[in-house]
Amino acid sequence: MTVIPTIRYHDADKALAWLTSVLGFTSPEVYRSDDGVIVHARLSRGNGMVMLGSVGHGLDVVTGPASTYVVVDDLEIDALYEIAKAAGVEVIRELRSEDYGGRGYTIRDPEGHVWSVGSYDPVNTA
């Protein structure tokens, strides 16, 4: 089974810019409605993926804050953390070592969704 987080935003363009600049995602697929609004975007980072879209456009879903965990290489985590801080991103939990392994931090995106970034990889941990 593959699980891909899918998050709806009121301003999907702003979210797309935030996710690419702060967390290093690329956006190989972005589909827009006739009026230019993002209806679907696939973002990738390494072998991970997240999808996003705009609220409305035939999908009447009330959005609430989502919480997503992004696994990064331990060699990247300090640089990503500094990028987030330099961008003025709200840091909920400062970068720290975790008792269960790896290091991580937690930030909030402009629409209130929570992104935990860490080097602990539960898929590849024995």
C-alpha cells in the first residue's frame, strides 16, 4: 500500500511556493482550472510525495490543519532548518535529537498545517 498525504489549501499557489522553497519539494505536475486555480499538484522530494489542491472546485471539503512527517537525510536537516528560520517560518518545536533516533523539528505553514521534519526513518529502521 502507498499512502500519499493530500492537503487542500485556500491559496494553493502560496502553499506550492512555500513547500518548494522551505522544504525543498519539486512540483513536476501542476494542473489548473480554466480560471488559473490549482486543482491538483504533485510534489516530490526524494522518493516521497505529497499532493495538494485548492479548496472548492467541486470538492466541498472543510479543511482543517493537517500534520505531515517528512523524512530527510541527517546531512540535510540543519540546512533545511536554517532555511525555514531565515524565511520567518513559525517554528513549533526547535531542532533536537530524539530519544527514538534521528533529529527533527516542527514548523507550521501559512495556512496552519503542521510539518514535522526529521531524519528518523521508520521504514528503514530495524
